Amino acid sequence: MCKKEDFSASKRWRMAFNVIYFTRVLISLSKKVLAKNGPPLPTLSHITIDAQPVDNGSSHDKSVCFHEIETKKLNDMVRNKNFEAFIRFGGVKALAVVLGSDIKNGISGSEADLTHRKKVFGANKYQKPPAKGFLSYVFEASKDTTIIVLLACAILSLAFGIKQHGCKDGWYDGGSILVAVILVVAVSAVTNFKQSRQFEKLSAKGSDIKVEVVRDRRRQLISIFEVVVGDIVHLRTGDQVPADGLFLEGHSLKVDESSMTGESDHVEIDERNPFLLSGTKVMDGFGFMLVTSVGMNTMWGEMMSLIICDMDEQTPLQARLSKLTSFIGKAGLAVAVVVLLVLLIRYFTGNTKDDLGNKEFKGSRIKFGDMMNSIVGIVAAAVTIFVVAIPEGLPLAVTLTLAYSMSCMMADHALVRKLSACETMGSATTICTDKTGTLTLNEMKVTQFWLGKESMNEGTSSEIALNVLDVFQQAVGLNTTGTIFKSDSAAFVEISGSPTEKAILSWATFYLGMNIDEIKQTSEIIHFEAFNSVKKRSGVLVKRRKRDKAVCSHWKGAAEMILAMCSNYYDKLGMLKAMDEEERLQFGTIIKNMAEKSLRCIAFAYKEVAEESGQILEKLEETGLTFLGIVGLKDPCRPGVRTAVESCKAAGVNIKMITGDNVHTARAIAFECGILSPDKELDNEAVVEGEIFRNYSLEERIEKIDKINVMARSSPFDKLLMVQTLKKKGHIVAVTGDGTNDAPALREANIGLSMGIQGTEVAKESSDIVILDDNFATVVTVLRWGRCVYNNIQKFIQFQLTINVAALVINFVAAVSSGKVPLTTVQLLWVNLIMDTMGALALATEKPTNDIIAKPPVSQSEPFITRVMWRNLLSQALYQVIVLLVIQFKGRYIFGVDEKVKKTLIFNTFVFCQVFNEFNARELEKKNIFKGLFKNRLFLMIIGCTIVIQLVMVEFLKKFASTERLDWGQWCACIGIAALSWPIGWLFKCIPVSGKQLAKQR
């Protein structure tokens, strides 16, 4: 009985548990339905419930279903700016819901959600043409005409040699040429392949910009490649629109769509025109956008798919050298043709003998195979002379130098976007630089604050301090968002805004010692006017929510500009007073005294706006304002900037500072940075205002431009005008810029230098080089590398032309006089490899020295091969020709050796002459060629490799290189003769060259 009761009790408990569980399931399901904002469930006699597993996770972690979205229609709507389709979609808020995004909080940003969105809508990346593989570079190197001719000669020589001497001994001549050709092709292909990969990496770094998005209720910076459909993106002036999308909210948002439509007018984006296109630039205002298309689904992606990016950009210097290469190649071809004709005539007239002293051509008695073998050898020798004559290493040297300098400049905080900028920077004669953030640290520190005509300091009474705060809050508390954190000693401010705003609020709370609990947002913004670079001010029209609900115009900006708009002011007790002319002059004196201490003077003013017939005028009042106060901000100069400016001056490069500050502030900072020297203190022409410069006639600007060192109160148009004037005067101009409005000047300049930290994306895209640390000292580093690139290429040209001249003269004289070329095809190809690739690597990797910055800029119209270079190369080439021709005609008697050993001595001496001359080429003018030698390990390694390979070729590859082993005495003789090039180079550098004096005068 007891057991039965226990069983029934447990049964009742189980039933009760099931009822409670089922009830909870119903409640949970009803909550889910209500959360989806669906209609209430109807009351029915019965209902079927499809019970699903209860999900305790966050709703943000779920993947949104996008099956109902027609992505093509969505993409076309934005591309075609179809407003009717936009209305049919229900507007931007309805689209945000469909795309699973919250217009305030954004998407969840979870890994699963992002992956799902990329799978459905694609990633924000563009399909680039596939990178060329290594084999394609091998194929390109093999297409060279001379390489093809040499391959044909190698195959013919191989075929006739095997037929005549058998496989064991007949393959040496043809096989040696074949191996040498393969080696040359391989080295060229590897070099070009590595260079291409390096450029691709640099290009990827340049395009990976940061975008601010709202995800999971938080703002965060992400890569542009990580933007997905549904993201809420925050756009500011200077930003690049990262994808196609729709405008959500913002103020005065204008974009430049010229890159997409070709129209130069800025397009206003608002509720009536909400369409934003990927790749366009924000020129004014700020706002938020909803991303609707990414990657290849955007209009920009469609355009990119039609464009093939050419990484093989040819710089102006490469173009000049290509012409030089073509000219030398034609001269070499002429010599090769003469040598070919002379050798063929001598062969068929029986004037050539083999190694045993017998005639090579025996008329009708000669075998066809022997004759063809000899002819192939003659053609191969002539072709090889042509190969050696062509300075193929010139373009390669430029490429290697530029690629090496680009990687080194990256380590020195400079990202090169255009190759030509590297070499052009070496010719720069003038640098126009911004002040804020470039010459200075862009770390504003408030050192003075004036209320009325009274300076506020640590001794200010609490009553005055409260008055100051009340007035001060009216000026800056309305268009910024800040939070005050209370502590025992003081209040600290965390504020989102510009460095100027941060400094003002931090000082207002901490420096005056105020203990404030909270600053509340008391007003709503009616109209916002962004900072105007010409008028030097910004303003906001607001309506207070509490108290009198008054409408006020608030202005802040350059002190003298704001002062001119005012008719009243507050005194230290917070009393309103009228401003007469005498008091206006007193305020002007205060501003001037602050500016002469290199302070940036920011003033604040406001005016209550009367309503007309109950309507609020959406217009900022610009006259009759009340002057609130002046703040003096100090932006310290960067450490080392004075030294950098002095280095530029020593290098013959003029520095011109262009700033928006007033004349007195600009002059004080220019003295502090070393741009103005004490002897120019009273020179009124050295400092000019932008408006005055703008109003000069063209003739006056050209006449005065060289005397101007500082331009104050300048606009971006004034900067552009200065660049254009300098270029008309014949200057090579480099310009620094960070703002969107600097883009025209950056494009107009010979070298545009944008700032990597403060710079907008528009400025970076308009520039040639990005200064990653915003430091003027890095600009000087770029100047040093530009000079170094030019200098290194000159070194290599001198080195290579010396070999060209010597090889051509030696082979021509020997062929005409004796009918034999002293250097074989394989030997000449080895020399070609030394000078083309290894020589280029050795001399292209020389780093800039302090001496290089002390030289004057090189004029782009100046001959590339200078008189100094002609002196050096002709002296070395003459010495090599004389020595080798003496060995050619008298070597058997001098050294007491046979013909084969004599040819080996010529080959060995010729190679070692190039090794020693490579040291001479390190310095074009200086006699000490060993200075800084051990800093360039690559140079020493290449020299070492050259010597080791030469040793192997002479001693161990006798049949391959057509050489004979040399004894110690003969090795010492070869090295000793070659080493004489050092004292000869030293002696010839003592000969004065008039070009040096001309350069110094320039």
C-alpha cells in the first residue's frame, strides 16, 4: 500500500514538473515573438507549436537571414542613384533592419556574423590581375634579341662540336655558351621577380587604410578590407568612402565624386541625395553611412576590374637611360658588325690559324662541319662583343637602386608611392612645409587665458574662476562632447575632438583648479559650419533645451578674425561691456604680444539670435558678437627640427614655412625652427601674409618669391599659388600637406609629401611619398635618399661605361690586327654578368652619407654623365686598353708563356681590373675610396664572390671557360697590374674639372 502511494506521489510530481516546464517554454516562445515586433498571436481554439531548443545566447550572435534581399537591385540602386528604388526599399532605416544592422549600435561584429556577411555579400577586396610568376620573368628575359642569337650560336656550336669531336669533348664550346646564357637569364629573372614582389608589398601597405565603424555599440578602427555590408561607418572630412552605401545622419557632408563621374563640383549628401560611392572623398562635414555593397559589387570595384595595374612604372631617369642604352647599343652593334666582317674576310682569305699554327680555311679541302664550326665561332664572338657593348645593366641598376632605397626609406618612416619621387627628390631646390605637426609636435598646451582684458592665472579668485567657467562653457561646451571624472584634487577631461579642443578643456578644468562634477549637454544643434581655412573660423547655431531656450550663434577661431566680428565683451567679473575702438586696439595688442611668444591665439564669441514670426533663422550671425575670451596655446617644436632645417640650408635647399597662424606667431616659430635667421629679423619681405601674396601680380610674385621664407594666414589656394610661382621660376618643389584642401598643391608640386598620422586619405592619395611619423626630419631623410639614388646610379654608369669602352676597343683592335678576339664568348658573358647584375647590386646599395647632403641640388637639365665622370672613366679605360693590348701583342715574350696562357692572363687581368675599379667607382670625386667601406657588407660580399668565382673559372673550369691554370707568379702579376688602377684613379682625381666649380657657384 505504501509503495503504491509513493509511486502515485512521484507520478504527480513528474506531472507537475512537465506542466511547469511546458509553461516556461510557452513564455519563452511568446517573448521571442514579441521581440521580433510581430503582430500579437490570435486567440484560437487550438494552436500547433513547433517547439525548438531554447537558445540562451545573445540575439547578436545569430546569423541574419538575407535570402529575401535582392543584392543586384540593392547594388544597382546605389550605383545608379535611383531614389525611386530607395523609396521602394523603405528608406535607409528599413534597409538597416533588413541587413540586420542597428543605426545606432551597428552590427554585432561577432566572428560568425562577419563570416556569414562575407559569404553572402562578398569581402571588401578587389580582384587584381594575377601576379606574374617566376617563369614569366624567365620568358621575358629570354626574349631579348641578343640572348636569342647567342642561344642559336650555342645550339649550332654544340651540334657541330659533337659531330666533329664526339660527345665527350665536342660539347664544351656550345655548352659553355649555353650555361653562361642560362646564368644571365636566371639572374635577370630573379632580380626582376624580387623587385616586383617588393613593389606589390609596398602597394598593399599604401592601400590598407583604417576606417571607423560602429560595431556592438562601440566605435572601432578596422582595416578597409574588413568592412562588411551592414556596417555603420563614421565619415569625416578627408576620409575615403570605403564602400557603396547610404547616408544615415550628419552635418554639411560633401563628397568629391570626380574620380567616379569626372565632375569637379562637390556633391552634397543628405536625405534628398543619400547615395555614397566607394572611392569618393569626403571634402567637408561629417556623417554616418550604412554600407550596402562591398568589393567587386561596388561601382569602384567594377571600374577596378577593368584596370590592369602596371607595376613596371618607368621613371624619367629610366627613360633617359634607355635612350643612352640605345645609343651605346648602336655603337656596339656597329663595332660588332665591323669585327664580324673583318674576321670573316680574314678567315676566307686564309689569314687565320688554329692553335697548332695551321690555316683554318683550306679551300675545297676543308670539311663542311669544320667550316661551319669556325663561322659559328666567329658569329658568336661578334654577337658577344655586341652583348658586352650593350649596357643592359643601366635600367637594372636604376630598378635595383630605387627598390633598395624604397625599402630603406620605409624603415626610415617614409612610404614611397611613386618611383619617380625617389630620384626627383634629389633635385629638389625648395621645400614648402606646414608648421603644425610637421615642424611642431601638434601637442597643444594652454599657457595663457584672457577674459576681457584680464589674464587668468593660478592666483585667480574662486569668484572670478566661476565667472570664467560660466563664460568659457558657452564657447566650447556646445560643439564638443566631454566627460569629467571627479577626483580628490582636480577634475580631468576626456574629450573627443581636435588637439586644440582637448588642450582648452583640460586647461579650463585643471589649470584653474576647478572641481566640476559634470558638464551636461544643454543644447541642440540647428546649423553647423565647419572650419573655413580662408576665414580661419568655425561656428555653430544652437537652441538651449532648458532655461530661456534661447537660440545662439557660437564662433571660435583665429583671435584677430573673431575680434573683428565683435561689438561687446565680458570683463573679469562676467559683466557685459561695449567695445570701442580704443579697447579693440588693446585687444589687438594682447593678441600680438601672445603671438610673439609663438602662441596660437584662439578666441570665442557668441550672439543670441532673435526669432522672426516664431521661425528660427538657420543662419549664423557674423556681426555684433560678444567677445568671450582668448586662449594662448603653445605647440612646441619637434626635437631636432632646427638641425634638419640647417641641413637643408647647407644642401642648398630653401625652406618655406606655410601656416595659418598670424604673422607674429609665424615669425616667432620660424626663428625657433631656424627658418628665419637673426639677420632677417627686420626683413619685411621674408614674412608675408597669404592675402598680400595672393594680390601680387604674377611679375611681383616671381620677383619676390625667392625672398619669402614664411607665409602666414595662408589658405590652401595660397600654398598652390606659391608652388606654381616657384615652378615658373625654375625650382624643383617639394610640398608637405595633411589636409584635404592641400591636395591641389600636392599634385602640382614636383614631389608631394603627405603626413601619415594627421594626413587625410585625400592628401595621401594625392602625394608621391607618405611621411609616416609626420616629422620634418624624415623629409630631410627623404632628401638624402633622393640624392643617394642619383649618385649611386652615376657611380654604376661610370663603372659600366669603363668596361664597355675597354672591351670594345680591345676586341676591335685585336680582331682587326690579328684576326682573333682575345676574350671568348663565355669569358665576355662572365664579364657582362659582373657588371650588369653584381656591379649594380654592389654600387646600388651604397647608403647616403653626411657629405652627400652638403652638395648643391642637381639640375634635371644637367648632363647625366658629368665631366668628373668622363675624367674617371676615360682614365681607367685608357689604362686597361693599354695594359691588355700590351699583353695581347707582347705577352708571350714578357711572361714566357704559350698562346692559351696568354689569353688566360688577358682574361684574368681584365676581370681583376673591374674588381679594383669597382672600389674607384664608390667615390666620384673624393680620393679616399675606402671611407665607409665596412658599413656596406653587401659590397664586400659581392667582391668576394666575384674573386672566388673567377678563381674557380681559371683553375678548375678550364674547358668551360677556355682557360689554363696559372701559377702564383702569374696570379700576382694579374692582381698587381689591376691594383695599379687605384693609384691611377687617385692621380687623375687631382686634375681639376671646371664642372665642379660651376656646381659650387650654382
